[in-house]
Amino acid sequence: MSDLSRNLLDVLGPFDASAVAPVVLDRMESRLMVAGELRPSSDGGLLINMNPATGEQVGVAADASPDDARAAVIAARQALSNTTW
């Protein structure tokens, strides 16, 4: 365990994550951020995130398609080209 983890545990102490899980799941983002905008995967695909220790679903994420990846690369290139450093 890292020093940072130990320090956080010292400050936070033990807690029951299951008590906050429903709140976190309600606020999980399942869209992609492309060109500064949140949008669903172009083919509607979703990935289910599972806790490997319990098999419990802990969230969902957009499953980016090749078209989504291309759009993200184009947006990143445009942002890099149009940004002054």
C-alpha cells in the first residue's frame, strides 16, 4: 500500500462503499466526450463494468465504435492545431 493510500485511510477511516454505490451508479456517465461534447456511442453500444471480486455491476461505459474513435482523433487534431500554447 502506498503512503498516499495509508494517509487517505488514516483521514477517511474505513467505510462501507455499498452505502454510496447506488448514488454513484445514478451519476455514472455512459456517454463519450468528443470535441467537448457528451454523446452516446454512434452504434449505441455499452460496456458493463463489473467488480471482479463480487461479480456485481458497478457501472456502464459507452463502447466507442471505430466511427467514434475517428471522430475523437479528428477533434483532437483540430484542437491541437487551433490552440495556442
